Amino acid sequence: MKKKSKIRYIFEGIFNNFNECYKKNKDCFYKDKDYEKKQKEIIKSITKNLVSKKPIIPFYKQHTQHLINSLSLIKKSKVNILDVGGGWGIGYANCVEAFDKKKLSNINYNIFDLTNICNLGKKYFKKKIKISNKNLNYYSDLNELKKMKFDIIFFGSSLQYFKDPFETLKYFSNFNCSYIIFIDTYLVKSKSFFTLQKYYESSVPHSFLNENNFLKIFRKRFDLVLKSYSHTSRLDKIGTISMNNFPTKYRLDNSFNLIFINNNYG
């Protein structure tokens, strides 16, 4: 039986920017010495389920369902995805579970993430997935993506961990793509700020973005067609965020899912 977390609040502190937040605690989860070990265990468990045709546990599907649903509706013979901050490849694992061999072979799944995290995927996940693994590729250099065209750019609970999220948004919103999907995105009415999020036994800088400034980036080229509450699991609760340790104006009850469609699409 899963033990209940002893942590009362996931988020702590209000900082103006990433650097100010990072100086407070440099022990980021993706630099933790046990991070690779933990990810290897997760990959082993998930690939075992895929090979034995057993379902991936729901916790590892919570950020990918909108992506899977969107993929199922695209009629193109070949679909190109860019999973920004996609880690070792949990999004692709969900594709393997959801689609038959023919559909899967027509999905080109590209992941952009930190070099050490991409290496985890190449070393421990891609080699285990024999079905269409040639369609799974990893990138840690933005220059490699510049000339590529994508049908979907997907942020699956990843935007909040970028050092400069607004510059990241501006960069990727200029790509030639049909859809941009955001899952578990933290939008507030207050000014944007950073905080420390507890993750495993470490902490990591995490942004909360002003909603108006976020939406402005997409208004010229994209239409917002969906905005819903995220069902992310935190401290054994689904959806809700406990931020009673913050001043009222900085609190957020729920994160959001958003889907944008290029206004030239179709």
C-alpha cells in the first residue's frame, strides 16, 4: 500500500526569477544522484507492462491523455510530434500502449530535454521498445529542431521547469506546427513568479505565469480551443493544489490544460 506523503505543502517561497530561486536551493531533482536509479526502475516497470500487454498504471498517464486523444483524430498518414521536456519517453510509452502497429509506425515522436535525461531514454527505454523505436528520437540542442515541421508541439507538465518560460514559449510558438498542447500549466492572475517545488527528496525551481502574458504570445497565430482543469496528482489529491502557505493573491487552486490550433490549420 502506498504510504501517504508527510509533506504538507509542495511549494515554498516566492522569487522573482529562476536564478533567484535556484540560488536558494541548487539541489534540483534531475541532478540528484539517485535520479537515474529511480527512472531506471520506472522504465523497467513500464516496459515490462508494455511487453506483457498490461496497462501502464494511471499515474503515468495523467499528462498524456489529451495527446493520445488528439493523435487519434489526426487523419494524416504521418504525424510528427515534438514533446518538449518529454523526459525519457513516457509519452511515447503511452502511444505504444494505445495504438496498433500500423498507427504507431506512422508517428514520428521527437523529444527535447536535457542531455542527461535524453541519454536515459536512449540507454534504458528506446532499446527495450522494439516496435517502431526508429520513430523515437531525442534532442538536447535547439538548433537541431529549427528546420523541422511538427503537427503537434506538446508540453506535458514541463513548461514550469524552464529557466525562462516566456522566452521558451515565444521560441516554440514560431515553429511551423498545427497544434500546441499544454498539460498541467500554472497560470495566475497575479504577476509571474517562481517558487521551489519539492520533488522526490530534492527541490526544483517552478514557475507560475501571468495568464494574460501567456495568452498574448499565441493570439496572432493560434486560437485557444480548449482550457480545462488539470487532474494532476499531488500529495495523494487529484487536481487541487494546496497553497495556503502563500499570500492569497499568489495562490492557485488548479493547474490548467490548454490546446491551441494554428489559425491557418485546415
